[in-house]
Amino acid sequence: MNVETRTIPAIFVAIGDPVGAGLVASLGHPGGNLTGLSMAFTPEFLGKWVELLKKLLPSARRVGLLWNPRTVISPSPEGVRDAAKAIGLKLEVFTVSKSEEFEVTFAEMSKRRIAGLIVMPDVLTVSIGTGSSASPQKSDSLRSTGSRTSGEQAA
């Protein structure tokens, strides 16, 4: 992007790691014509996601992480894996790169009996809550593991 717009000022919004993505030289001094809001996910921040999931599901032993490896918004799953391991959880990473992969991915989560799920923020992964990528089969496979999709209430 920087190569194509060297003379046009550009502001990015909600980029996970703009330095790692090669958009800016550093967070403190981006240089060039790009600047914006970083959602830099520190190990402490990622650890809070895992801690919250453990509080919600205290008996959980195996949790999942839904991640789009093609995004520049979300960090790599290693920080989440480290945080999960630190509190005794086994983290299984599930990747999706296009909406057609959700059904198979959710079926695999069900087979592996994933107790809870952390969804790394990304345009593709958050679309499952809006219905733009989700199908009834995906919701059914989550219900069979005892998890709830967003918007569902406990009975």
C-alpha cells in the first residue's frame, strides 16, 4: 500500500500489527505517509481473553481459536496459545481464509469437543455473528458442544 500511495496521506484503522505488516517503521514514529490506530495485541491483552473464557467455563480443558492467517488485523495465535497453556488449557487453532471453510471448521470443532471459542477479530471471522457467512448447520454444530453463538441466551 505504501508503494502505491507515497504522496497521499493515509490513515489505517484497527490494524493488529502495522509494523509486522510492513505498513509503518514503528508505532512511535511511523514515517512515510501512513499512520493510524493499532490494535497491538500484547501478551497481557491476549491473556485476558483466555482468562475470561476460563472464568466463563471453569471446567473447560480444551478451547479453540478461530483465526484468519491472511489478516493483518489479528496477531498470530502463539500469544493466545502461551496464555492458555499458562492456565492449564489446551488451545486448538482453527484457520479460515474464506467463508466456505466455516462449515467444515465448525464441524471439526464439534468433533474435537471444543468447550469454548476465542475468535480473533477480522472482517471474515466476525462476519459469522452477522449471518453473512454463517449457516444453520454451523450453529447446530456449536450447540452440540454446549457452546452458544452470539445472541443466544441461556435457558
